[in-house]
Amino acid sequence: MEFKRKFGRKKESKPTKGLFLILLLVIAIILWFKMDAILDALF
């Protein structure tokens, strides 16, 4: 039970990790939607 509490505190004290993951997600989505244009330019 103590481990769970420690992990919960870690999550709350590190909001930067969440922002980093959101940034990665946004970049992935942008690349996904631009993939058609990139493929058209290559082929």
C-alpha cells in the first residue's frame, strides 16, 4: 500500500512528464496528417 501512495505522489509532483507526453502526441498527430502530403511529394 505504501508503494501505491509513493507512486501517486510522484505523478502529482511531475506535471512536466505529462506535458511532454502531450507534446509527443501532438507531434505524432501532425506527422500522421501530413503523411499524405509527404508521400505525394516523394512518389
